[in-house]
Amino acid sequence: IKMITQSLMTDDDLINITVKWLPSQLTWSNYSVAYRKLMFGSYVWNSARVAIICTLGHVISCALTGYAFARYKFRFKGLLFTLVILTMLVPVQTIIIPQYMQFSNWNWLNSEYYLPLVVPAFLGFGLNGGFFIFLFRQFFSGMPYEMEEAARVDGCGPIRTFTHIMLPMSQSSLLVCTVLSIVWHWNDYYLSVLYFSSNYPLSVMLDQINSNIFNTTGILAGGADGAAMAGVFLFILPPLIMYMFLQRKFIASIDRVGIVG
């Protein structure tokens, strides 16, 4: 609420200590300034592409990996799952230099298709991929084995059992993975500004909004602080709308995914 009210204030209202919540006059022009300076119509599509494609990769790869860890026995299973947990504990900054050099050698930097973000997501890594693998592993571990045995008796192979029986029953985990992955990729700034020098997602443009609000003569193109708040609200609006529609199902799914085990 504070952000919305400040986005409708003039700079005089923002520095006036007597103005707390309600602006002296509604300054809707802050939103038009923020929309233009963010180039919202163009860059919101970049963020949407990254969030949707990377989320699709996470759902596919992490569900498969979590299912394998939960239901199959194979060599070095414990060691491999320990490495998955370590990806949740070790900060990305500790491996970012060799990762950056590797992507540079592959000519992935500033890729039109956002390869440094998309490819790791489809391989079960990417942004917080370890958490999603853990999430699916915990859920599938609580499923009864009799369901898979019944599927095998009916002639289902491993892939068909997973896609036709286990995956449809994991709707709660799928929803949690989808919502969190979209939000985290939408908000990501660190990896986006590191790997790309153009064709930015909206999060990078938001960081530059204060400098972009000034025109070439150095005169404010609108209320600087108010327009910055308006830009922040425009940035969070798409995931906020998504959460408003999915809030009830998302909260219910959190209770059922079994991540407390």
C-alpha cells in the first residue's frame, strides 16, 4: 500500500513530513513516465520468455530427477543426492567465475535465446534447481508403491507410469514449483546482468530507472522518486496478478508437498 501511494505522489509530497499516506494530489503521470523509461512493453516480454521457458525446464527436469531419487535404487544415489543438497547450500557466487568462462567459451553470453539461464534449467540445475529436485523427491517418497505395482501389472512401463499416474498426482508439487520458479526468474537480476549486455529482462531495466528518468538536459522528465515507485509497482504487477489467482491453491499445495520430512 505504501508503494502504491508513493507512486501517486509528487516529489514535494515525498519530502513533506506532513504527508504520510494520502498524496495532496494524485500524480498519475508517474506511471506513464515509468512505463516509457522502462520500455515496459518490450522488456516485459523478455522477462516473460525467460520465466516461462525456464519454469518449463525446471518442471520437466526436476520432476524426473526427484522421481528417480525417490523411487529407484542406483549406484551413488546417496552421494548424488548429497550433491543436490549442496547446490542449495553453496552460494552461486562461489562457482560463477568458472561458469561464466565456460559459457563464454561456448559463445552463450548475450544469447538471444538466454541459453545461460534456459539450458541449466532443463538439466535440473539453474536457479534454485536443487530445491525443486528436493521438493519432488520428498513428495514422491510419500506415494504408495502399490500404485506403481498395479501400473506394471497393467503393462505400463516406467515412463508411462510416471507421465500417466505419478505426475498427475503431483499437482501440488507442480504448482509450487511453477509459482516459485516464475517468481524467482522474474525477479532475478544477478545472473541476467552478468550474462547479458543487451536484450535485458525487465529486472535489469528496473535497476536503471532512476538514471533513465532524467532527460538529456538533466531536467526531470517526471517525479523521480514517484516514478521510480511506479516502475517498481509495474514490475511486480504481473507476478502479483498471477499470485492473486493462484493464492488459495498455492497455499493448499504448500501444506501437501511434504517438504518438512
